[in-house]
Amino acid sequence: MAGYPLANYELYRYTPSLIFASIFAAMFVILATTHTIQTFLRRPFPLYWIPFLVGGFFQVGGYAARAVSSHDREATGPFIAQSLLILLAPALYAASMYMLLGRAAGDGVPFLPRKWLTKIFVGGDVVSFLMQSTGGSLMGIADTRNQVKLGERVTIGGLWVQLVVFTGFMFVGGWWWRVLEHSESGREKREELRILFRTTMVASGLIFVRSFFRVIEFMMGNDGFLLSRELFLYIFDAALMLSVMGLFAWCSPAGFVTSEREQVERGSDRMRRA
């Protein structure tokens, strides 16, 4: 990780683009509102999708703060807000996706009991969230070089936790789908379940790529190549996370998993007996 004296530390190594920030804030508003409507119209209410909604509005707040920073890039308040909100939003997406897998898979993962499936992944996500929020806060309020470096290390650690948990999530999801494909319930399943699984795995891959980018970004340091160029943030973070929200707006799991849960559970029971 690149080191630097605090005197050379800058909140931004460029002037944030008002146009890009405004466009992405507006697009996230549209998608976050769409998800909110889809979720609140469902009965029973899908509580597990609330973190995803909150993550969407985190993105709105983050890019709105970047728009404010375009007028004063030395203001610490908007900088800390955008840094934390944009950094933490994917962890909230992940929490809902982990709970989604727990509901869809039921007991269809033989080596991981259902009661532990969600707990393990959501627990890891909570650890990642706390580490990233702590690290981001430390970097925002740092007064010394050591505090800045500590904040970077904690944030990088949180991102690595997120990557490890996501790797396990994709492995378990792939295993469940493989078992389901070769079971009686797999042959009888609806096309919606296949689309939902593929959507979840694609979204997982996008979040994985984004998190790996942020690891490299922070490892290169405040004066590194990636943090010094705003375009990379929009290519490897904003665009990817907008795609995640778009995918789940197109294939909303809030309604499907709630309405199909009993059917999926029955299929999992048959699969265990197969």
C-alpha cells in the first residue's frame, strides 16, 4: 500500500464531475424507487429485501454528495458522506442476496444446514460492513499519517472479507443449482426460478468485480493511479452497481420468493428423499 505524509493527502485528486454525479444520482433514484414500489406492493411483506432498498438509497445519497463536492472539493462533510455511502451500499445488496439464497435453497444444500446458511453469509457481511464503515470513517477524520494508513488497512480488510464471503456464496449457489437440476423438483421447476438464479449469480459477479477493484484502489493509496482518476469509479463501481439494481428490478425476487416459497420448500423436501 502506498504511503504518504498527511500534508500530501487530498480528499479528491480531481474536481468531481457534477454532470456524472447528477446523472448517476438520478438513475439510482429511479431504480431505488422502482424497487421500493415492487417491494411494498407485495404481501406478505418481504423484509429480507429491505437492506437492498437501503443500499439503493445509499447510492443516491452518495452521488448527491459527490455533486455537492463538485462545488467545493475541500469540504469534508460531503466527502465523508459520499465515501461511506458508496462504499457500503454493495454490502447491503449482498445481505439481501444472502437471505434470498437461504429462502430459495431451503434444505437443498446438503453440506450446509438451512439454519446456518443465512447466518454464515449475513454474519460475514455484517463483519465486512462494520470494517468498511470503520475504515472509511477513520480516513475521513484522520489527523495523522498513521490514522490514514490504519483506515486504509481496515477498509481493505473489510473488502477482502466481502470477497471471501461472496466466493463462498457463489460456490454454494452453484452447488444448490446443480443439485436442483438433477432432482425431480429441478425438472419441474418454473422458468422464473432459473431466471432468478442466473440473475443472482450475475449480480454476485458484478459485486465481486467491484469489490476487487476497490481493494486494488485502496492498496494503491490516496495518490495512486485509480483514486486519482474519477472515471474508474464510474466504470468499476457506479455502472456495475447500477446494473445490479437494474437486474433485480427486471427480475424482482421480492415477489417471486415470497409467493413461491412453499413450493420451493416442498421441492427441497422431495430432493432430500431422492
